[in-house]
Amino acid sequence: MTPEQSVEPEISPEEGSSTDETAKPRHAGFAYTLGRSLITPLARLVYRPRIEGRDNVPPTGPVIFASNHLSFIDSIAIPVAAPRPVHFLAKSSYFEGTGFQGWMSKTFFESIGAIPVRRGAGQAALDALDLQRQLLDEGLAVALYPEGTRSTDGRLYKGRTGVAFLALQTGAPVVPVGLIGTDKVMPVGAKMPTLSERITVRFGTPLDLSPHGPATSGRARRLATDEIMAAIHGLSGQELAGSYNEAPAQSTLEKIKQALPHERR
């Protein structure tokens, strides 16, 4: 099965995100440079995150941060803790608001390295991978969540193979990340983070996934994904769910599709 045939959604930080047709990598702009210089030290001062393994992050060259996903603020915690700029995908609605509030939202997300994407699947999900590949080709760092969407029960779910496909295709090393406590700082549904909790961000040893085989091999993608998830589990210590993190099937056809064996990207 080719990557095009086996692609599944939910390869980005938000559920089922995909790139805007007009989106292009926007990085290292004024908002990003200013935001990183202001937000990073401020967030570290206020939230006092415990950061472990920063020396494991390659200082230059393409790198993929593969993390567990517990909270909205995960995409803020990783850039704040990382020793180098990190880019990630975020819902396009965060960039499309009007008035002062819309401007504030757009400026904030651009300042932390977010790139707007639209929800979708199929070819749209492949377009999202292509956008991330462009960033890696430029020697930049991107952050992804192999689980696809946030865990609402705190368990670690099986990984989809989009991250492994990207790593095997580009040759970029994967730095596993274990986030602990972000779900307590800002639980799903919360409007604002609390200041009474601290988070831990653990960066693991970079993974070279090339021994698993080429990106065109479904077996290689699956084995590489399992290696990534095992490394994340070792860092986060979460209970393993043993299944994919997906919404309950709403129809008989969806139930059949979920029951059949097929690759989850």
C-alpha cells in the first residue's frame, strides 16, 4: 500500500488538520523572533517548567519532535522548553479572526512558530505532511503528535504512522518528548491555564529510524512508529491505551472500518 492510499487524518496538533491551499511555511518573521524572545523567558518565569534532556536536541539541522499530547498548551510548552525554534501546525481559525482579538490571536500563534492549517483528510493530510517536509528541507525543527489528537483520559494511545513516514522520507532524526502535567495546568475545555501546577518536559535521545527501511514500506512505517511511541512512553510514564485515539464510530460502516486491520497514518 502506498502512502497516498493509506493516509489517515490527525497527523497534526489539532484533530484532523490539513494545510490551507494557500499556506506556505512562514517562519523566522518579526512576530516569531520577537515572540520567542519575550514569551519564552516569561513562560519559564511564571510556570517554572522542569526541563530535562535539552542536550539531546541537535542544535542545527532538521529535527522532528514527537510528543505525547495531553493539553492545548503542549504546543506552547515544547517551543518554550526547546533550545531552538520549533514550528507546528495549528487550526487556521486561530489566524482568521477579525478585529483586535483576531489580530492578537494571529500574532500570538505566529510568535510561537505556528503554521495555519485547515481540517481535512486524504490529500489534504498529505499536503500537511508536504508543508512539514518543506520546513525540514530548510533545516528547521517541527513538532508533531503521533497520537493525532489530545488524550482526554491521560493514557498514551497508539501512534499513527505520519510522523514515521516524514522521518523516513527526509532522514530527519526524531527527538521523542514526554510531557507531564500539562493536562493539569490546562485540562481539555479549560479557558485559561492555572498557575498552581508545574509541568515537566523531557527530551529523549534522538532516534535514527532509517534501519527500519524506506518510507514506501508500510512495515517500516509501522515499526518506526512503534519505536517512537516506546520512547515517548519511557519518558512520560503514561498508562498504555493499546488502541488508537479516535472518536467513537457513529455508523455501522464506520464501525466496520475501525474493526478492519489497516494502517493508521
